[in-house]
Amino acid sequence: MNTYEEYGEEQLSDYIIQLGIQDSCQDAFLKSAASLEAATDENLRVLAAIEQGEVLMLRGMLRHTFAFRESDSRGWLPLHRAASQPVLEVLQTVLRLAAQGLSLEERTAVGGETPLTLAVKAGLVQNVKSLLQHGASPHSTNSRNESPLLLAVKAGSCEMTSLLVAHSAWVDQVCRKKRTAMHEAAKLADVDVLMLLLRNGGRVNQRDELGVTPLAVAAEHGHYHVAEILLNCGSRVNSQACNGESVLLDAAGSGSIACIQLLLDNGADPNLHSLTGHLPIHKAAHAGHYEALKMLIPLSTKKAIKEAGQSPVHSAAEGGQCRCLKLLLAWGFDVNYRMNTRNSENYRDMRRSALYFAVSNGDVDCTKILLAAGAKTDLDPLCCLLVAVRSGRYEIVKLLLAAKADVNRCFTVVSDTVFPTALQYCLKDEVMMRLLLNNGYEVESCFHCHHDNAFDAPNEADRKIPFCEFMSLCCIMHLSGRVVRTLLDYVSHVHICSKLRLLLERQREWPDICDILYGPRSLRHLCRLELRRRLTLKRLNNPEIMNSHVFPPRLKSFLLYQELDLYSQDPERTI
């Protein structure tokens, strides 16, 4: 076993220095053990000198040229390290080897960065200047095809941009996404850089891979002064991206009134719609830009909105923008306008109405506004009430029921049942279930089946699923006792089929259910059912009738099952 005593004093000193170098390099540069094993002692000394800014030590290592050609596990040469650190003399020392064949265009294994792109990314102006003076190409790009000029503009450095342009950097060189330095200058609203690029041949109508021009980028970010410069230099005000979105639509999304007005003054068409059917008015409504919407409403034609296939009311409802929704309705937009089939097919549920957007978002305020304006609840393939029930939105369910939503609507696409669909979505939620039952749900249909009467058995083609079979599903059969017990509060005498009976006999609610089924029902209960039958659901749901002097408060409460309205008894429930 070796000990320190086996080393001479000079050897021990060298050994300690080497250990120090290895430790410092390992943390800063050499992340993997493999790179440590591959590096020579000379390379480690070079890396340590670069990291610590030891110019004299670095100069002493210049005779070991091979050490400057060794890369680490990420493909970084000492030159890459020198280019991305702030001590200029360190970089200049390494650059002395350029005359001996050291390439300035070597790329790192990760990211494909050149020394110049690394210096630009680090914002080191003097390093950039030194690299250019030693012959580094201003056109060499990284793996994302980003040029030094593009990176300089992204960094917001007018000085670096000017240096690169002075060394003949291509102003319109594109990256992988086909964006140019002009796009980046427009995005950052850097007027000085933009003017520098324009003076050196920057093209104002250059499109990226999405068909977006620098003007569209400026409009999207609401940069008025940049947009003004680009328009004065000939940028096309009505250019559209590959998805059909116009420059004005981008400006509407930013909400910049100044930008929108500038574009309109220069001839922007407010009735150019995108491939998805969106106009600038839709964008403003969805984003909630009230003032922009006020500006665009009188400029948007009915013909253009009809061709778009959807109303801005849809957009405001989808974005949950109450103020914009009120503004559009005040201007006379149809609250019941239905999206055309093309736009509806963009949604899996084939929604058509603005109310559906509000309900599916769980937006109580927008739902109230739309219902108050006369929104119909049954314009969509999947009715709004079922969506609200399935989502557990108690307040919205109450609003829809008050607006005469059909509680007995059947949605047969998923499962064609004998009983109305809504019950399927609230078997575990007694609060929601009673909201439906209190508002006229056809409970009797849950007890209609053919199991005890072979003559009533339907044809296989016309067969619907009865409640007893539905509740026999293994995932919900444990709920059958509680559900049936709740349903019995809303019927008089019903017959329990043999299939349902077998299921219920295994439930803990069975004794209570037996008492109700085979014992006399109270006169109070039977009277309520008969009164409700004679009054009809239409009258019961009419506030004017039920609030009239004909129905005293106690009688009204009795008829409307208010003692069984669990939600009203616990208003703190989640909406």
C-alpha cells in the first residue's frame, strides 16, 4: 500500500497541485466520471486556469497544444470555456493558438454551440469582438440553426448586434423555425436594434414557418412603435399566417387599442377570418379586452360573422368574460346563435351554444347572464343540464332548472335507458339527486321493466336498459339500496321487480325499503304527489304562479319538497 512517505518533496507538491486542479475542474466542468478519466493532466491544468482566470498559468500551457484540442463529455473544448467566461485576456491567450490551426468553428456535442454563439449568449461583448477579429464566422449557427446575430437580438444587445452586422452577419439568416432577427427585434420592441437591422437590409415581410411576419409579432405583443415603423417600411397590414390569423387578429389578442387603431388606419380588414373561423372580434371577446371589443363591434359585419360560423358571444362565454358578454348582448347579438357544424366538430362533445361553454366551464356568472338574456338550455347534442349534473355544479343545475331545462332529457349515445339520463350522473351524490327529483324527475320510469312480465319484453332491436339492470353493474350495485330509498320519497306505490329485489336484499337499506313498500304511505305524502300531478310540472316551475297569493309559504314549501332540498340547507357546498 502506497503512503505519502514514498513520495519525494517535489513529487508530493506536484501531486497535491494535481489533486487541487482535478477537484476544481470536476465541480465546474467535468460532470461525469468518464470525462475525468479521459482528460489528460495538461488538459485539466488548462481548464483550471481558464476557470480561475490564471492568465500566466494558461500562457505556460500554450506549448501543450494537444491539451487545447481535448473535449469533455459534452464536447466542450477549452476554447468554448474561454469564450463563455468574462476575463478577456483568458480568451485572447487561447486564441493565440488560432494561428497554429485551432478551429474557431468547433461545435459542442450538446446544443452544437460555437465559441461565438456561447459568447453572445453570455452577453460578453468584448469576447464577441475578439472572436470576430480572429476570424470567427458570424454565420455559423448552433443545432437550432440560431445565428450569432439572432442570439444577440434575443439578448437585447444593440452593441453585439452592431458588431455582428459590421462583420457582415446576414440580417435575414433564419433559424430552424424560419424566424429572423427582425422577428426577435419586433418581439422585444427594441427600436434601436430594429432600425439597425432595417438599415442593413432587414426584410419587413419575411415569414417564419407559421407564416408570421415581424408586424404580426409586434401586433401580438402590442408594440405600437415597432408596428408603426414596420408599416412605414412597407409591411403588409393584411398578411395572414398559415392558420389564417391576420395581423389585426393578433393585435386584438394583445388588447392594445393604439395598435388596433394604427392597423385600422393603415387599412387592416376587421373581417378577415382564420381557418378556425375566428375574427378579431372573437379574439378580443375571448381575451376579455373590453375597449378593443367596443372598437371592433361596429366594424365587424354580420356576413363575416355568419361565414366565421360562430358568434363572439361564444368566444366571450368560452373565455369567461362577463363584461364582454354583457356588451355583446347589449349590442343585440343573438344569445342562442348556434355554431356551424365545421366549428362544432372541433369539440369532442359537438357543442353548439354559448350557454354550453359557460356550463362546461362551471362559470356561474356567465351562465346567469346568458339565461337572463333568454338562452335556451337544449340546443346541444348533450344538453347543458346533464353537463352540469355530471360535473357536480349545484348552483348551475339550480339555474338551469329554474330556466325550465328538461330534467327528463335522455341522452342515448352512451346508454339508452328506460329512465332519464341525469340520474346516472349523480348516483353517489344525494344532494344532486334530490335537486333533480324535487324538480320533476320521472321517478316512476325507474321501476318500469319486463322481468316479471314476459309479454312486455321488447324486441332486441328496440330494447332499452331498465333501471334494475343498470344498477346491477358491479361498479354501482353497492349504491342501489341508498338510491332506491331516496327514490321512494317521490312515488306512492311501486312494484319492485324480482331482479331489483335480489339486488336490494343484500343492501343494509332493505328493511327500511320493505317498510315503505309493504306498509301504508302517509296521507300527507300521497296528497303532495296528487297535488303535484294535478298542478303539472309546468306550473310548479313557474315562479309567478308559485309566488302568488294562491300558495301560502308553507304550502309552497310543501309542494316544492323544500324540506328535502339538501343543497339549500347547506349553501356552503362547492359550486
